[in-house]
Amino acid sequence: MHREAQMGHSTYAMAQQVFDAVQCIHNLHTDAPVRQHAHELLEEVKESDACLDIGFELLQRSGTVTVQHFGLLLVEHAIRYQWNKLSSEKRVEVKNRCMSSISTLTGIEGQGKARIMDGLGKCVVEMVKREWPQAWPEFMDECERLCSMGTYQTEIVLFMLSRLVEDVVILNSVEHQQQNKQLHIALMHYASTLVDLPLNIVAVSQSFPSDTQAEKENVSRLCSAALELLGNVLNWVPAQLLNSRMPKISAALQVCLESTSVSLAKLSSYCLNQVVTRKGPKKEREPLLPLLSLNYVQPVVDVLRKLASHAYDEKTYDLFKAVLLLFQSVASSLSSHWGYTQLMDDRDSVLKLLLCTCLFLLRHPSLIGQPTSSEEPYCTFSRADYNTDEEFMEDVAKIRERCLSIIRKDVQYVYAPSYDFVLTWLGDVLRSPEQAVNGFLFHSYLSVYSTICEALAKLDEKVVESISETAVSHLDMVMKAIDDHLSNPECLTELLSLVTGLFPLQRPTYRRLPEYLTKLISLLVFDGSERYRWVNTHVSHQLVRLSSTCRTLLLPHFDHIWSELQKFGDKLTDHIKCNMVDVLFELSNGLNSYDMQRYMTITLMSSTVEFWNGEPIVRAISSSENLLEYIGLFQPAGTDSESDVLGARRKQLLLHTDIPYSVMSHISLNENAQTLSEGGFTVTDSSGTLRTKHPAFDTFQQLLPAIFSFACCLNGICQESCVRKVHPSFGGYKVLDISYADKSAIMGTYHQVKHDSKKAKLLSRTTVEDHVRGFFSDVIDNTFRLISQCVCRFGWQFYAMPHASAMLENGLLGNHQYCLDFRLHTLIRKALIPIVNCSQEEQFCFLLSPLAKFFPHCYQRLSTIWQLMFENVDQALRDSDGTLVEQEMFLENLSSTLTRDVATLLRSVLAKRPERKGKYENGSANNEDEEESVDHLMLVDMSSIDIGGDLSPLGKQLLNEQLSSFSSLVLLMFHMLCCPDSVPVINVTSLCYPVVVELVDKKLLDDPSARHLYSCVLQGVQQHSQLEDLLGKLFDLGCRLYDLFRAPFPNACKEVLLSVPGISKDDVEAFDERMRKSCEGSLKIPDKVKRTMFKKLVKPITNARMAFQRQPQFRELPSLLRPPRVSSVVDSHSESDLRYLFGGS
């Protein structure tokens, strides 16, 4: 007793010190040293054995709630971190004291009561997660007993159960797996109680007294706690349990949803959302079907409409967003559950309700006013959620797309309500077109109209036939309205948008289609003034869209379209000419006629062939200097007639790269050999092989030499001799820099800048310098894509041309050493990679020389970039805020982009490709841009693709002693392993081993070379030590190279490993001995075990806290002008490179 008395006295005294310390900390007038001492005391108490007793002592003290709450924090801390140290008797005592404190909780009001209740609940939950159900089987019974004591206790029980469900089921935060499993089983056993308890409380709370404000707050808090528990339970309890309770659940939640309490309505919306978004098999989703009937959807819509009509209020607006989220979930669920028979009766009425609600939501003020505008009340809503216009517009686009997605899916099941909207809205617009198109909701409803029409056109032919009669009459009305409003270009533009939606719904035999097509084509040149330019351009865009969506409808009228366009050919603008080329060739694909497409190419390309073969252009593209002189950069910039002529020259160059690209990208040949033969697209060569011939080749072969020469000139515009001659009035060398749009693309901010009202001005081309930079950006992009299309789609026909390899080497890759990094990236991604990817094995010989000269330059350029990145990583590249300055961020992003492109090119060249199911050459592939597949390639873990342990024939030919490029190619790959960006490393890791095998087989490696390559692998291990998946691949590469080098270079790998600080000689010898036995066959070691052994060996490298740094030395190659014969990869470098690499002396 005396000892216990002494301990009690000690605890009391310590508790008094803690009491004083807490008061001291919360006193605003406390000095900093005193407050610091108080904090130190509290930290000591937290880690002491008396933490638990002191906590309960503070809880029992009357006075400030702050002290009592800190006592609960001490108790919770002791339960979390000292529970396993406590005896079973002490654990029982702690449980009893906590439950007793809950049962006697009265007399505390306001925020203090909430903090005490929250603290007690957390303590109990932490004990439950450790004790229930095995050591505390009566927990649920005790909860039931507490609920019978009063509202305070009931509220705490609801909080405890809600927190327990959240930690165990939702967050899955219980660390001990066995205990977590037991808790799951226990919660599932009491699932009915977890649902019934909050439902009963919500039902009973309606009869609670609520005369005073305090009573109302108590009832509201209790209901809120009940709804929070219900919301955490509804998403995972068994469906069988919910089926019988669904009427009670929906009734209770509907009452709360329509409540005057915003918090209760918000929680009710959350609970309903949990039911509606249930996942799983059919039986698990059946409970939500009653909630999708009209009787339950209508109240949600009513509440949403009621909230939408309110002026801005923060709480009401928050509730509106919560109910909007619920509506979206309901609508999305309906879209995927229309097939259930339970919904058949209400389907039409519910769908009509959804459509009307979507249209209603599109005119809510929160979707209209931008934050920076001053238009009330719209901007008030947007300012509540957004700081910038671009953030607002991005989310508005998402919300509108969700609405359109709901409509799009619903049309697939029930089209009638949506089609009724189309007819009704069209009728409203056509009654007064000028007034309608000026309405602020016109474009929102136009997008809905277009979405519905697009979805209707994809329905069954019988459905389209059934609505075609009304579609015909409304098309007649729209065309008449167009005739009536020719004097109003703004109204005319919007009316033309209506045509595109109705055209796909017409019958192919409708007699007035030729008349309407003639009318649309005539509008391409209507008026011809600047005021109608957008009308002309808009018509061309609509015709392009119709050519892809209505090919079957328009194909019978192809000759008519062709003849009408020939009437206006000379009057069309350059942009419209390109669009009409798109239209004609897109439609011609349906004719399956080689002769027709060949004739079209000859006819439409005659002026382009004449342009590229004309004497002025031939002279201009003979050198980069002549090209810059031709477009006027060596003369003063001005606005006189002469400058107009120079501007016209630039436009002509753009036009005559645009049109060939349009032709190539829109001729799509059928993949079926029989169909191709029937259309005349095949020819038998001298060996008897059936080949596909491209209808555009005969025309294009006349201009391809000029196009390749043009590419060479574009590559060389930044060479010193050209830059010196640029007239100062253009800003000197800056006029040859990349455009602001290109810079934004590299920074990943293009779309953000585009939608920013202030920054968007930077994208516009206002000055002469802007126009010239924009010209180079456009024409370089066009040229590289055009060359890629020609080589890929002509295939064997291109490689049969004289000097095909020379055109690639001296044309496409000519002057590549002068390209800016961004333009080199464009060349690789948009031209070189697609060309390599689509080439066949018999065509590799044409690529060998161009690539052999290109890779040394890639190595030199990237080596310089990487070396700068490593040297500058600790330099003063950061501004006063510690962030990279914008220029450095741009250079870093650009170098990363270029490295990724080169890595992808390496993979395309070296990896052995499987046989293609569908050949890509001669236009037999889809009309997707080749560079799009390259972009996708860079986002995929390419190292997971099995290359069969072998290289492609092209790769083997490049790794040849007779070619001086093989050394740079190998060093490029292995130095890339040290690159900070993991994406290129992923691309090349699996290629390194087969490349080294090839070098060893050809005896192109010596001992220093092997050491250097192996050291690069170890550097990659350190560089990417935080990326587990990539690190595993590097470990595998390290093991395999160790095995490979053991025989030819016995000590190479061992000495590299020994040069690394932290790796002992004994560990290396032990590893080497086991690898030797595995190689000899006396000890069988699986690959996984080898990787584990290697991982343990190089563990010092992967230690993120190592004090030393390892930087790769990127070696310079001899001059590219006269490359000497190289017998080994690194035969001219000493072992000092390894010491430099690993920071040794």
C-alpha cells in the first residue's frame, strides 16, 4: 500500500507539472525558452511508463478542456505504442476507465465537448483494433448499453463504429494482417447492427424535442453521426442485407436530403451516392435498382433544381455540388442498368427527366462566369472554387463532357426523348435564328444537339430509317434558314453547324442532297470578303467532318462534289484547299479504284509538282543560305509590297507541304489482298511476289528529291554562315529560334497557356518575327511528317528509287548537326522513328549508312547535355526561392525529351520485331499519324517486351567493325543507364545484354571496354535506386553481364566492384565463387537468387545516404568529318575513368 501510495503521489506530482506545462504552452504571453522547456517536458512524459496514468489523471481534473484533451492524447499515444507492454489486468483497467469516462460524460458544452468526445472515441477505437473480438467479445454489447444512457454516449458510439469501419474496411490501415482479418469477420457479423443502428437513430430523432437552439443542435449532431456511419457501411455490406432494408434506407435519406439542415442534406446525399456507386457482380448491384426508379430520382432532381435556383451562399453551394455529384452517379448508373427489367416501366420518363436536368445544369451560373470576369452573379460562383480562368475552364469542360457522356450512353438504349429534344430545340432556333444564336446557352445546347445526332447516326439502320423523314424536313428548314440569313455571317456560321448533325440521318436516295451539297460548296467562296472568311473556313471544316461521318451517304455524289469543287478551285484559300483535298481523298477510299485515286493525285498535285520543280525553288533549296534569302531574312523587315511578296513565298512553301501531306494521310488502302487486286492496287514483281502499289507514287516521285533537299536546308538554317546574314531588323539569330508554342509544349504548359486569357496572347503571331518563327515551326513539322508518310506508305516503291539511301542520309539527315535540340527531337520522333518502325528486313540496307552517321552525333550531343546536367546539379541554378529558374526547367525538360526520343529510336533499330499481322507499308495501315504511336511507345514499359535474346538484322549490321558508329551506339546506350530520367533507361535496359553478346561474339570488346560498360550499369543502379521495378532490371543486367564477362575478361567485373566504396573483397570473392560454380554446373542457382545475391553485394550503391557521388564521364568521339577505324569501344581510354566514375582517387 505504501508503494502504491508513493506511486500515486509521484503520478499526481508529475500530472501537476504536465498541467502547468500545457497551460504554459497555450498562454500567449509565455516566453520562447519557457515554452520550449514545456514542450520538452511533454515529450518526455509521452515516452515514459507513467504516460497512461498521467493521462487519466489529467482527464479527471476539472478545469480547462485543453488539459483534459491533452490527457486523452497521452492515453491514445500509450495505447498505440505501449499496448503490448501492458499486462492483461492493466489492459482491462484501461478499457474500463475509458468506457466509464464515456458513460459519465455530461456537463460539457460547445467545442470543448466535441474534443473530449472525439478523444475518448479514438482511444476506444485503438483498443478495439487490438483486442476485438478475441479479447473483448462484449464490445458491441457495451456499445448498446452506452446508447441507452443518452445522446452524448450515443454520439460517441456512432463515432467509434464509423471510425472503426473506416480504418478496417475503407483505409485498411490495421498493420497486423491476422488481426485485420478477424476485424473484417467481426464487422461482417455485425453488419445488420451497423445498418440498423443509424437508421433507427435517424427515425427516432424526428420525435426528439427541438424547441431550443441547443436541442436542435444536439439532434442535428446525432443525425450527422448516424449518417456518417451509414455512409461508411452502405458501400460494402452484403446486398442481401440491404434488399429488405432499402425502403427504410431510402425513406430516411430522403427526409434528410429535404431537410433544412445543410449538413444533414449533404451527408444524406453522400449516403445515397454510396449505394448508387456500389460495384461488383449483378447480385451486388441489385439493391440500387429501386433508387433508379422515377419515384426516387425525381426527389433528387427536385432538390437539385431547388438548390440551383438559390443565390450564392457558401453552404448552399456546397450542398448543390454534393447533390450534383449524386445526380451524376445516378445518371451514370442508369446508363449501365437500362437492361434490367425492373427499370423498363420508368425508362422513358426517367430518361426524359435526366435529359432535361442535364440541359438545366448547363445553364447554372457556376458553369458560365469566369473568376476574372465582373459579370454577376456568374463570377461569384466560380470565384468560390477557382483562382484562375484556366482551372475553371478545364473543370467546366469536364462537367459538360460528363453530361454529354450520360446523354450519349442513354441514346443507345432509348433514343426517343433525346430526338424529341433535337426537334424541339431546332424548332426554337429556326423560329428566330438571329436571336437564338446570340443566347449565352446556344453553344452549350449545340454541343448537346451534336452529341445526340452523332449517337443517333450510330444506331441500327431501322432506327435511322424511322427518323429520317423528320430529319429530312428539318434539314430542309435549316437550309432555307441559311438562304434567308446569307447577309448575317455570324448567324450563318452557327446555322451551318446544324447541318452537320442532320446530314448523317438522311436517306442516301434523298433527291435534294446534290442541291444542298452544291450550296455548301458554293459557300466556300461566298462573298470573298474578310467579313465572311470565317464562314468560308467553317464550311470547309464541316465538309471534312461529313466526309468521314457520312462517306456511304456522300459516295454516290462523289462525281458531283468533284465537279463542283473544280469550278471554284482557283478561288479557294490555301487552308480551304487543303481541307478539300482531305474531303476528296477521304471519300475516294470508298471507291476502291487505283486509277481514280492516281488521276486525282495527278490533277490535284500538278501545281505542287510544278512549284517544287520550278527554277526559283530549285535554287532556293540548294542550300540553307539560299532558302533564307528566298524567304527574305537577309533583307530588312518591312510592311511594303516587297515584304508581302516574301510573306507570300512563305505561304506557298507551307501550302505545298500541306497539300502533299493531306494526300498521303488520307489515302488508306484496304488490307484485304483480294479487294486490293480488284481495285487495281497490286502488281507482280520480277520474282513473282504480289506487291501493293500506291496510287500517289507516280506523282510524288517527281517531287520527293526536292522535298528531301528542302528538309536538308531546314536542318541547316542555324549554322553560323546563315545566322550571320540574317538582317538585324528580324532580331538576328532569335528569329530562327523555336516558337513560344513549341517552348510551351516542351514545358507541358501549352494547353494551360492556351486557355489563359493573359498568356494566350503569347501564342498569337503579331510581329514579323513571330510569323517567321511560326513559319519555321509549321513547315518543319509538315516536312518531317510528309517524308515519314511517303517512306512508310510507299514502302518498296520508295526504296526502289535511285539514291533512296542518299535521300535519307543527305536529305532528311543532312545538316542534322546544326539542328536545335527541339528540331532534332521533331526529326527523330516524327520522321526517323516511324521510318525505322515500318521498314522491312530487305530495306535495312538503305538505312544502314544514314543511321551509322547519325548515332555518333546523337552520342556527342547527348553526352554534352548529360555532362552539363551532372555538373550543374549542385550549382547555383536555383533562384532565391530554391526553385529552378524557367530557362533551366526548359533545358532540363528538353534534354529529357530528346533523350527519350533517342532511346525509342535505339529500341526501334536494335529490337528484333515480331511479324506484323497487318503490313504497314503502302498505306495499308490505318490513317493514324505514325508519331502518335511513338508518343504511346514512350509511355509504355518497353523493357517488358521480349526481344528474344537477339537483335534485329539492322542492329547486327550496325554493330560492325567496318562501321565507325558502333562504338558511339554502344556508349550511347550504356551511358543512358546513368541518365536521371527513368523512361529512356526502361527502353534500353533489356537491349544492353544482347548488344554486348554481339560485341563479344565479334571480338569487338577488350578488357577496358568491359570494365567501362559494367561501371555504367553500377552507376545506373545508384542513379535509380529508388525505383524498385527498374532496379530489378538493372540487377538482372548486372548479373548477366558478370556471367558473360567471366570467361573473356576474368577480372574486369571484380575490379569494378572492388573500386566501389563499401564493397569488400571477401564479399566479391564469395559472389564470384558462387557464380563460377553456377556457370560450371556444379551449383544450380535460379536467376531470381542470382539477382538477390547481386542486390546484397551492391547494397552500398543503393544506400541513399552515401556521402560520395559517382558521375559518368561521357567520352568525346573523334571528329565526325574523318572518323578513324575503331577496333574496340573504349580502346583509347585508361582505367582512371573508373576511379573518376566512382569518386575514387
